[in-house]
Amino acid sequence: MDENDASLSIGAFARRVGLTPSALRFYDDCAVLRPARVDQATGYRFYGEYQEPRAVLLRRLRSTGLPLSEVTSVLDGSAEDTRTLLREHLHRMRAQANAAQEAVAELLRSLPVPELEAVLGGPELASAIRQVVPSAATREGYPVLGCVLIEFADAEVRLVATDRYRLAMRVLLPRSLRGDPARLLVPAPELARLGSWAARAGDVAVEFNAGEARLRAGAESVSLPIVDGDFPAYREILRGLDVAPHRIIVDRTALRAALADGVRRVLLRADGEELVVEREHECATMPAICQGRPPRIAFDPAVLGPAVEAGVGPDVLLEIAGVAQPVVVRSADQGSFTTLVMPVATEDSEFAGDNGGH
């Protein structure tokens, strides 16, 4: 420290470094940023120009919300210690932001539902309904799973359905969206029926107010039946997916044809640049791009087949994390539609039962 350089009053130094005099007094009291000199007669604090970098860094760190105890460690620690502390702080901030966002969205959903309107392209909405509805449950006993979730949040409209063995999601970008985040549960058969109506319209407005929902196209409108219930936490399911190290890209039509009806199980295995689909006592072979070393994996064709058929374009992409984890089915021509399909146990696997993967 060069006390001869201590020529800046606390006010002048505060202006140079972007801190207030009261903040500088506080940091002095906390021994984070001591003045270069204190006049013993007056008690005035004086600072030197050499202290500017530390003061500016202190201001920047505090602006991120870094606790003062960690600020001192950054100011006085090594570069590696600084990187570690800042990475940990960044992780905390992201976790807190996500938790706050979820909490606010949940509070908004719990309030009396305000007016909401989302304008979508009619054919686009009809396409999303066609893709998602087949993944809703058809068996009695699970009324919520027999519905399609229509979710309005984050400037998007999401249609989601699941029967526990597969999950389908289509993300739509509305032409306009006003209102607070909301969720509607619509019985899948009713939504499928309304899909044909939406396909004939140019723009369709989804309106929700006072607990009632409607679809409107011009002067024509139809009621959108909704039910009460808690839909599965599908966002947590998607966030919990492991990174898939194996990928198979194959002709969508050829794969769908190989998933024969009436067969309880088909086995998929990669063989060089080919995909082999084993069906009981016969096999179907087709060209494929296989990335990684995809494991032998089995499916119920009644579950995988509709997921493949619902895609768009000539190719289908299978992202495989493991033989007992959901397989992501995507289309290269439409990234807004995603399906998760649970595999079943292979006959020679360690998983017991025909539905060991479910």
C-alpha cells in the first residue's frame, strides 16, 4: 500500500468506482475494502488509485448477489478458487431462478383464471392434435391420462398426452398469446373431433375465461370441454432424461411397416449400417445410420408403431439411452414434436416379465 497515493476522498473515490460512500464505509467496517488512510483528527477516509480494480471487482461481484463471505474469498483467493466459487454461485442462481419461476407459475395457476386467448393456425393445431391424441390412455380407470394437456406458458402452447408407456408433446408458437400461464385438460376423443373442425379454419383462437374454454374461428365457435385433474409432471420427466449416447436414423415408412400388428414384441438391433427388426420367427432389414453402439432393444409394436407413424418426413430418429429407459422418437423434418416410448424387456434380458421396461 502506498499511503502517498491516498489522495482521493471517499466521495471522489465512490464516484470513480461506482459505489456509494455509505457502501464504502460498510466495506471498511467489514474489512473487505479498507481505505488507504484515515485522518486521525477528522476520521475522514482517503483512498488511492491503486485500489480502484479491487473496488470495481467488489461492485461487480455484489451486483451478482454473491454473499459477502464469498466475495472476500474471490478478492483474496487464487484464480482457481475464484473460478470454483463463481461456478458454484452460477449453479445456485440458476436453481433459484428455476424454483422461483415454477413457484410463480403455480401461484398464477392457483388464482382465479383470468381471460386468456391464444391464436393458432388451424391446420397447425389440427396436425398437433393428430400427433398427440394417440398417446392418450384409452383404458378406463385413468381419467386424467385419457386427456390431452393444453398448456399456455413461456410464449408457447404445448399439447401433451401420455398413457404411461409413451408420452407425446407438440410445441406450437401462437400468432398471439395474452393472459397468464394456464393449463387445460381436454378429453382426447373430444379434442380429436374438434381437430377436424380446426383443420378447415385459417386461424383458431383458444379462449379460456371463468372456467370455460372455447375454440373460435371468425364468427363460428365451439365449446372445448375441460375436466379437473392433475396431469403428470411431464416437464420433470423430460428434464430427467439421460443424454442418449446411441442414435438410429432410419426410413420412417420402412420401420413402420416392419412393426407388424398382432406381434407382442419386436427386437431392434443395429448391424453395421443396417437396422434389423426381429419379429418372432422373421426379420426385416433396412438401411440405417447408427451412431454409437445401440443396444438390442425391444418394443411393443402397438406402442412404438403409432409414435413412428405420427412423425413427419421420410426419416425417423431414435435416441437411445438404455434398454430400460425411455427412447426419444423424433423427426428431422419437425423438431417441435417429440415422443417418448418405453421399451419392453427382451426375452433374454435381466428384466423379468413381458413389460419389464414399463
